[in-house]
Amino acid sequence: MEKIVIEGCHSLSGTISIGGAKNSAVALIPAALLADGECLIDNVPNITDRDALFDIVKHLNGDIVQNGKEIKINSQNLNNILISEELSVRLRASYYFMGVLLGKYKHVEMYFPGGCNIGSRPIDLHLKGFEALGAKVTKKGHKYILDAKDLHGADITLDFASVGATINIMFAASLAKGTTTIHNAAKEVEIINIMDFLNNMGAKITGAGTDTIVICGVEKLHGANIKVIPDRIEAGTYILVGALLGDNLKVEGIIKEHNEALFAKLKQMGVNYKFVDDGVILNKVEKLKPVDVKTLVYPGFPTDLGQPMSVLLTQAEGVSKMEETIWENRVGHYPYLIKMGAKIEVEGVKATIYGKSPLKGTEIHATDLRAGAALILAGLIAEGTTTIYDIDYILRGYENIIHKLSNVGAKIKIEKI
Ligand code: EPZ
């Protein structure tokens, strides 16, 4: 077991480079099994979710060769066996093996996926999509068995613009007989990255990034290459660090268009940022204006940045409101921010945040991945020492976070408990 120890109130200068997007990579890795032949995925982030997926690919006897951020995957010797509960529950994205193995082998057996406890996280939209394509879904306790004599094209309208369901249906529909249209599809940019990978394999998909995606099924998919796009949530997290403590802090390797909603809010608050080549330079300002934030599906303000953003709101001079509309339990960080001295009234998924509240270091716990990120931001600005427990959540989604922050002057380290 380990903990993160932070000594707060140090200005941060220098450059933080952004890695590949977790929420792209966790779909691209399973997707490689759709191909007959070797796939190469570049810019894969060094996060524990990646390792959990590698364990599942190896469990299925998939070939993986890792060379730093470049991964080669080949499904030539794949055994489509049951994916154990132990493997399925290690992360939410294990559900992508459903769409991939159903699409390629017309059969998959695995358990309900895991993931951070930010809500009930049902997969009904995924399963309804698979049934529309002709699959039979059998549920035995937490185990799912999906079978299809054949998969055929379908017209599918998602009740909610679910990222995972959109991607999973794309996977299965790529090798179905006929054309599938997904209406009310999620528009997150990671879906474009996945469409590009599948099309590089010979799939015929259009419309990713819009709310209507058309997939013309093909017989087979061949090996292909793809590069993981920059992680807009990692980028947003460090941009918020720069807003809080930047002294010419540069966040580089970003696609600024992917964070438009965040920059719009930072501008309203009076945050000092300047775009340079493929990055942004941030400088802390003394007076920040309060602002109201409501998380929405893309291109709205991303739910994954709501928790880190709430820390910046504690430093604004006035009353801000934060409302989480995607997940019903993405509030685990608030009690710890309050313990540190923040003045926050929480009602369900809505929070009223009274600033400017000086924070004091203390002992706190990460309750989920992005709550953990928020607590790191809080520790960086708090007076004194902050100790964060349950840090495995954080290491799932932030590549080399201790190194990246120490490199720009943060006094932060991991210690054994
Ligand atoms: C992806 O989760 C991301 N995870 C999440 O990031 C992100 O918060 C979310 O998209 C929204 O952007 C990965 O990509 C691995 P959804 P996903 O399906 O696909 C409901 C992080 O911090 N829903 O878009 O699971 C669901 O309950 C993680 O990196 C159903 O009701 O999200 C939720 O309320 C956290 N039935 C909403 O839709 C379903 O079948 C959004 O879910 C599926 C989803």
C-alpha cells in the first residue's frame, strides 16, 4: 500500500507533457483483436488500466509486444475463453471485449465490468445494441454470455449518448452483415480515434464525432496502425494546476479544441493563459471570478473535469455552482475538500462553493480516479502537508503524475504505508 504526501503552496514552472488519452487507449487495445493480423498502437499511456487490459488480452492468448509507448498486438493465436470475474472487474473498459469478441467470434463470455464507484454504471445500452444486431444475451448472476449465429445491420437509437455503448456497438457492427446506424451517438473525440483505427483495418465507418454514426459491415479486418490522441482530461487537470499555481507553467502536447468548454470557463474566471504552438502557458492570478459549471456530454464541460474544477472554484472570490449531470455519485471529493477548509454545500450532485477558502493540509482519501486528482490539486495549494490514501485510483488514469508534477517544482512523493 502507498500514499501520496504533498507539501503545498509551491509555484510551478516548466513544462508538463501530455500523454495518450486513457479513454481512447482502453478501447483501442481490445479493438486490435478485431483484426486478423498485427496491429500497432502508438502513444499508449503508462497507466494501470493499460496493464489490466494487457492481462485480459494475454488471458485470451493474444500476442502483445510492448516497446515503451508502442504496443503490437496480434490475435492470430486467440482463444476466445471465459474472461474471469477477477479480470472483468479490474476496470470499466473491460466491457469493450464484449463488442470485439462478439463482432469477431459471434460469442463472448465475461462478467459485469468494474470501474470507479461514481454511479451504478449499467451496461443496458450496450446489451440492447448487441441484441439489435442479432445477438442473444444470457445473464447468469454477474456473468454475461453473448451469442449470435450471425450479426446483421440495425438502426439503433441510444436512450443516452453513451460513450461506451457507442464504441461497443461500432465494434460489433464493423463485422456484421449490412449497415448499422447509431442515432444519438456520443460525440466524444476519442470515438473519432477509434473510428480511424477501425477504418485503417478496412472497416467502413463514417460520422464519429457527430450524433449519427454509420457502419457498413465488412467480412474481415486486417492489421493496422493507430496513434492514441492526447488525453484531454489529463491536459485539463494540469491546466487547472497551472491556473492554481502556474508561474509560466506550460502544458504541452494538447489539442486545444478538445478543451474548449474548459477554456471558456477559465476565461470567465479571469485565469491567465496563453496558447503557444501545441501547448498553453498558465500564470496564477490573485483574483479569480466565481463561475457556474454544469457537466454535460461532449462538447459540453466534461464530467471527468468536474471534480478537479471544483478545487479551482474554492479559490474564486465569490459563490460558484457545480452540477454533475452524467454520474449520480461523483461527489466523493467534497467531504475531503471541506475537511481541508473549503466552504461547500452539497445537495445530491449539486454543490455551492463559497470562495476564496484557504485550504489546510490533512489526511484524506481518494474515492475514485478524478476525485483523487482533485485532492492532489487541493494538496498542492494547501498550507502544510497533505497525505492522500487509496491512491491506486489515481494511478489508473494519470501517467507518471508524481514525476510530472515534481518536474515543475511540486513537493510531492509516494511513500509506502
Ligand atoms: C466513459 O465512461 C469514460 N470511461 C468515463 O470516464 C466518462 O466519464 C464517460 O465516458 C462520460 O464521458 C471510459 O471511457 C473508460 P457512458 P462510460 O456510457 O462509457 C449511463 C474517467 O474518469 N449509461 O457515456 O462508462 C451511465 O450510467 C471515466 O476517465 C447507462 O445508463 O460512460 C452514465 O450515467 C469515468 N447505460 C451515463 O450513461 C449504459 O448502458 C454515461 O455513461 C451505459 C451508460
